[in-house]
Amino acid sequence: MSNRLALCTLVCALALGCSGDKAKELIEMAEFEERQMNMPHAKQLYEDVIRLYPTSKEAETARARLAALIQG
């Protein structure tokens, strides 16, 4: 499992390095991870959005999704 997470993190980092709207891409990746039932990585990505882009509309989305994931 940790190898999969490391690989996914690497792929995400490479993808983020190639684009302009990183907050949006992080949200999209987090949503993908949710659909894949990889909740720890989805939570990590949402937390990254909040930390890196705290005033963005994506941060609002990330806060809402995190709250929903935590409540279960």
C-alpha cells in the first residue's frame, strides 16, 4: 500500500508541475482518490489545498470535503 501511495504522490507531483491552476488540479486528484476509496490520500490532498491556497474557492471545497470525510 505504501508503494502505491508513493507512486501516486510522484505522479501527482509530476502532473502538478505541468499546469497553471494547481489548486484545481489538487481538488481533482483528491476527488479521484475518493472515487478510488483511497481516503488517506484524498484527505492529504485536501489538506494540501487548504495549506497552499487558503483563500481560494478550491480551499472552500476542500474544507467541505474534509469535513464530510471526517464525519464518515
